Amino acid sequence: MVAELTRRDTLGAGVATLGCALGAPALSQRSTADVIVVGAGVFGVWTAHALQAAGRRVMLVDAWAPGHVRASSGGESRMTRGSYGADEVYTRMAWDSLAEWRALSARAELPLFHRSGVLFFFPRMEEYAVKTMEVHRRLKLPTELLDNKAMARRFPQIDFTGVEIGLYEPEFGALMARRSVETLAAEFVAAGGAYRRAAIAPPDAGTGLLARITTSAGETLEAPHFVFACGPWLPRLFPDLLGTRIFPTRQEVFFFAPPAGEDRFTVGRFPNWADFNEGDIFYGFPDLEGRGIKIAHDRHGPRMDPDGGDRIPSAAALANVRTFLERRFPALRGAPVSEARVCQYENSANGDLLIDFHPDRPNLLLVGAGSGHGFKHGPAVGRHAASLLLHEHAPREPRFSLASKGDHKARAVH
């Protein structure tokens, strides 16, 4: 049964099928898990995977299914890249995670990682680019610094008018998001992990060790340790603690169909990219698996309710993206929209991740605030979260602490 599930999920079967089929039988109040991980998005599944690899019995719980459509880990694709300006912690995490993404992709029936390369380009030599190259040279990454002529020769599909320099990362590229989460969840179950499809109520207020959590159906689940990796639902589960520290925003993504027979925008000929234009960033993907060329504006949208928020793309957002598309990619002028999605970022005030214990519940670890760039770091986040649970004196990254999270948005991580 598990082998069949793995095969179907890798081929992109519905997430609801995975959620129902992997569900364990009804549990008594006392489970046999050492750790219950709530949230089967990218942070939750990699944390469950790391704990399982360390020999712990783990139960993974999600209200819908791994990588479901409303999750921040849902959707088709995410970029993996190492360009982060001076934020070396994220460059290291992205690079360290890449090997595990490649290994997961190699085990899957269809590729989960596409080595398309990543090009960031700028109107002039900016501090972000300078600091990125300093970090990459220190870490010995194979990043290339390109001028306008070199970029135009290598990627003639892009109109580089007004662009002076670019950073090209040949080893990075695109991750197939939903399918990656489904595949890792299926592997977790195949290795003996437990999966439950259940909605979890906000944990009881109070102090001291958390003994149990309760499902919306009234069932009680007990374990010595808990991880809550619930993305944009974290503020709802912990309103007093996170209600003003995590800001889910509405983000619109569009896919455009290339002309018939056009292969210049496919993987191997066209990179993942980001256009840093005076801090107003657009980013995009090549035509992955025939879905079309993906383009989005990286500007934070309005506040988003992950349950009831409107997920119909707006005409204004489409017009904004199309104007950019037709200026920067002349061959795609007039290209029809092949797909559109509304998702959400779940932002911290400045863009740093959250991986820290609840201040009143020492056995409850909070993992989230992906802030629009977290997916690529999934393996490193899982290892770090597992280390905090397994080792009392494990090193902690101050930037991931709850104490560092403000309540006024001032984005600093890109």
C-alpha cells in the first residue's frame, strides 16, 4: 500500500488522496509518538524526517494534506538560490539544503529539482550584489559576476536595457514544491512514521510542559514533545503570542504560455531569475514541465486570511505583471495566461525565520515565518529544529528566536 501511495503521489495525485490514505487508525488518548509535528508543509515534513532519522517515533498531523492548495508550501514551484546579500546564514542554509533536495529528487519518479541556474540582475553594482559576492567567495560557491554584454550573449531572451550587472548561480534552480512535500511525507510513512489528517485546536493556555493537544473532533493526542509548523495558521493557534508577529500576505503568481514550438524558455536554456529594479523586485521561472513561464511581483500584498481569503487573481495584478513581462521579455508580448494562483507569504516583521520554543511551554517548538523565501531551506530548518528538540544545549541562531520578532513590518531579508 505505501509503495503504491509513493508512486501515485510522486506522479502528482491529489493531496486529499494522500491525506486520507496515509491517515492512521483512530488513536487512544495516549499516542506512542515521542514527538507530534503539527503542519505537513515543507518545515513540518523535513522536521519529522530529521527526527525520524534520529530514531524518534514521530506523528505528523495536518488539517488537510501535505502541500495542500492553501498551504504556503503548496503550488508548483519554488526557487532555490544562495544570493542573500550579507545574510550569510541563509546562503549557508540554502547551499547545505541543496544536496538533500537533489537526493530527494533522485529518489522520485519525476524530478523534484530542476538545475536551471539562477540569475539576479541589477541596474548598477549595488551593496546587495557586492555583499552577495563577498559571501559566495568566502564559501567558495561557483557564482559568476556578469556584465550587461555577457548576460545578453548568454540569455538573449531577456532585454537587459538599464541593467549593468548580474549574479549567476549555476548550481541552483527550481524545486517542484507540492510534489516534493508529498514525496517526503510518503517516504516518512514508508519508514514507519504516523500521519493523521486532523485539525488541531489552539493549545491550552498556561505554563509548564504541554501534555496534550486536542483535535476539532474532540480527540486528545499526547506526547512528550510538540512542534507547531503551521505556516499562516500559527497566529490563529497562538494569537496572544504570534498574532502581531506574523503577517500573512496575499501574493499573486501568473504563468504565461510561450509561442507554439518555442523552446528558448525551457530548463537548460532559460534560468530562474530576479530583477532588482530600485528595490522593486520581480522574479520568475522557466517553462517547467509545460506549465508556462512563471512571473510574480515580490512586493508584499494585503493581509491574507488563509482559510477564507479570496484566491481569485486580480486584473490589476495581472496588468502589472504583463507590463513587466512585455518590457523585459519581448518574445512573450501578448502571451496568454496559462495559469494563475493566489498564495500567501507568512512574514515575520523583517523576514527572518522563526525556530524557537514557546516561552511558557518548554516542550513546544514553534517553526515558521517562511516570509516568502523559506521553502528552499526546508532540510536545514528540519535539522535545526530536530537538534533543538534532541539536544538541550544545541546551538541556537539568535535571528530565529521569538525574542527577535517585532510587531511592525520592516522587511530586511530578500
